[in-house]
Amino acid sequence: MKGFWSLILIVSAVFSFGFMLNEKAIDKVLKKSFKNSVYEKMIVAVPDSLKATLGELYSVNVDGRVEGYVCYATAFGCKVGGCAKPNDPNLSAYETFDYIVVFNKDLSIRNLEIANYPGSYGYEICRKSWLNQFTGKTPALKLYEDVDGVSGATISAQFLVEDLNFVKSMIDSLK
């Protein structure tokens, strides 16, 4: 029984550490996004059915008013030898990556950063010069129409665009 409680304690510590890393990354992105403002982030209640897909979601308040939202989310990337097309039904063929998106209150994108990209391929989407094109755009985005693709990261770019559209629609439904 002692071993069981030790295991529970270790799992809890690892989970808490991961949550603290996410919090730190979110705060770093918010400081860049709201440079000249004193802001407060407030957790947004997300239904249990969406928690696994939506990630961590906060409203960003300035002077007591909602000025935007920030979400730490996970999207699919590409796994070498497993990526054939973005709608491959075999989800185990894909690696994942984490990103942080900051929306303005009108749900246009204020800032977008890749927080963690562990894959060997598709990392070109991490380039700030490519990510900057999202600023000011409001999802429902289409790759190659609203957003330029990036050579070497077609699958990751497609999944990021699809995931941004999903996150925006979920925030819209929770407002």
C-alpha cells in the first residue's frame, strides 16, 4: 500500500510540474502580447467533454474587462513515415506539438507561438517570421488562401490552422 501512495505522489508531482511549465510559458507570451497593460488571466470554465481537446483556456482582463483569451493547446504534427495526408484516420501516425494562441476580444489572433515542437520534421512552423502572418487574422482560416504554407511543414501547418479554427469556435461557443 505504501508503494501505491508513493506512485500517486510521484504522478501528482509530475502533473503539477507540467502545469507549472505551461503557466510559465503562458505568462511569458501574455507579457509580450499585453506589454503596456496590467492584465489578469482568469480560467474559463470548460465543459468536461472539451477539456481533452481544448487545453488550458483563460480570459485576459484589463481594468476588469475581457480584452482577450489565451489558450495553451496541442495539435497534431507529422511523424516520419506516418504522414501521408492531414486526414489520415490512423492518429498514432502523428506526433503532437504544443502552441499558445492569444486572441483579442473580437477573436482575431493577437499572438501565436509554438511552445513545444518535439518532432524532427515540420519544425519550420516554429519560425516567428511564418507565425507572424496569423496576427490580426480571425479563424476560419484556410491554408494557402488566408495563410501561406511553409515548405517542409505542410502537414503541421494544416493541423495548426485546423486547430486554431477549432479553438476559436470553442471560445465563441463558451462566450
